[in-house]
Amino acid sequence: MRILATISILSVAVLGAYDSVVAGTVFAVDAGTQTIVRFDSVTGEVLGAVPTPALASGGPDGLTASGTSLFFVNAIGSNLVYEVDSESGANVDAFPAPLMGGGTDGLAYMDGFLFTLDGVADRIFKVDHATDQVVSSCTTGMHAIGGLAGENGRLFAVLGLTHIAEVDPDTCALLGGPFGVPGGDFVLGLAFDGTSLYASTFMSPRVYVMDPDGGAVLRSFAPGFVASGLAASSEAAGSTPVTVGVDFMPNNCGNGLNVRANPVVAAVVVGSDDLDVGAIDVSSVRLEGVAPIRSVYRDRAAPGVCSGDVHDGTLDLVLVFNAVELLSAMAAQGVPMQDGQSATVHLQGDMHDGSSFAGEDRVTFKNNPAGNGPGTNLRAR
């Protein structure tokens, strides 16, 4: 078994100038160690690894990234799509992938939608990430199987395990290619960061970085294992999230949360000239790890204003959360909740361009003398 700790630098073959490359992160599935390895897409430095949420088949396995989340599927196993935190590997969600033929072996994420590929049926499904429901599907007619990758409205698929083509996300019509990888090798994984394509091969285990418009190879590297699935992000690993203004319980300066009375609570991401809240991927937003139950765009807050006229003419993102879930999550983290106790609530998420953001505000707990989380008569709706 390979020991990841002994791998410090990947062998990189430079076929293009580094100064033209956008730094980012690439994730690769290693079935030998049952891990998803994260490394810098330019330097090849291994940055860490997390365990696969289910057994990796060795190829092809479906993998895609969206901000702080990774999505993984093994068609040979349960055909469940798992969403995990890319840093810790903690499970976030899981749902059955749509099927028509055999199993899902390709995944891509774009603009709040997860695209899944049923390689047996040659069919690509478009799934709403917020509801896990199928929106549409189409077939390429070109034996799409294995890798799937998408970003910035562009979707790529592996054809017959040997070629790559760009297809229309709605109709599956051929838009570009097909083109192969050097040596006519089998393609197991495919990723796209909005600038470059990444293709992993089987017989000669390498990852090729390619021009998405013509398939020209820009560079390649040997990860030290057969990467049975690939994902990529244009955001450099370790980059600092953009700080945004958050108004927890808007128009309530004290942010007093009555743990026995508030069934839902709101948090507002404050829009400004520097922040277009419409660019936020709402499905990625979490408040202390809890997803919102609904959202709306409305002029609801203003920077530095907690009461009175909070309308500044700029749209804000209003997010509504189940109070029971929020308080339970905070209690699980050991946050003290005695009556009058204050704590910081943290909100984070991703933008549609793959960058991330974070913000925080304070909350004061009320009517909870026991200090043990949500009250027994707190209702959820």
C-alpha cells in the first residue's frame, strides 16, 4: 500500500510556461489507499488527503468539486452521490443518483446544478443540488462513459473512454472535439476549472493538463497512482475566503435568540457595491454547518445599521434557518447557551465562480437557564 505521507512533490513535466497558468487545486481518487488526494495543480505539491466516503472502484469513479465541497460516486457500489467537506472529509449529504442503464460514473458541478453521467445509458442528468431532483436529461449518442467535467457554462464528457468532447449542457449536442490524450490511453477521470481540462489516464498513470478548445497538452504530471476520478477548482488551495457582512436576526440590535420561542431565524448577507449577492451559490451556504430552509433577495440590511431605516437601495440575500437545527449544531460544538450568554455565529459559502466567502455576527441566548441547547417546546416550521 502506498503511504501518502512519503509523497511530497509530484513529478511534473512542463510542457507550457507556468506564468500563463492559473493556480488552483486538483483532487484525485486513489483506490489503492481509498483516499481523495488534494494537490496544487501547478507545482504538483501534495496538500493533503481525505478518505473516500464509499469504496472507490479504481475507475472510473465520479468526482467533482464546488467550493468547499467534493461530490463522489462509485457506480459499482451503492450508486449514492456523497457530498463531503474537502478539508475534513466529513459527510455533508448523500442521495441516490438518477439511473436508466447501469450506474453513475461521471460527475460535474455548475451553477447550483450537479450533472451525473449514466455511462451504460449514455445519458447525462441535470440535478438541482438544493432539492436533489432531476431537472432534465439528454443523451450524447456518442457513448459517453466515465469522466464528466463542467465550469462557466461549459460541459465536457469522456467518449468511449478514449476521447473528450464538449457537449451542450441542455441538449448534449456536440460543441467541440472529440480529441484524445497522448498515446491513445484510456481516460478515467476528467476535470475542468474554467481554464484548463485535466484528464487522468490508466495504462500510463498521468494527469494531462489540456487546452479545452483544441485538446493541446499544456503540461502533465505523474500522481504516483492511477487517478480513477478527478475534480478541479480554480481557487488556489489555502486561499483566504472573502469577508462579507452578515446581519444575524436583522433589525434586532441585540440579536437576542429566545431558544424556547423562535422557530426560525434569519441571517442576511449584506449586499454592497463590492458584493453582488446574486453571485452567491445559495446551495453552498452554511450557518454553523446548517443549510438554509429558504432564501430571498431583498433590500433588508445596510452596513453598520441594525435598526431603523436599513434600506440602502442594494439587494441583500436573506437566509432563513430552522432554529432547532442551528441550536443543536451549536450545542454539539460545545457552545455555552446559558441565559444571557453571547456567542459568535459563522456563515460561509461559495460563489458561482468557485471562490469562497465567510462572515460572522453575535447572538445572545435568552430563556435558557439550563444552557443545554434548544428548548423542548421550540417549534420548527
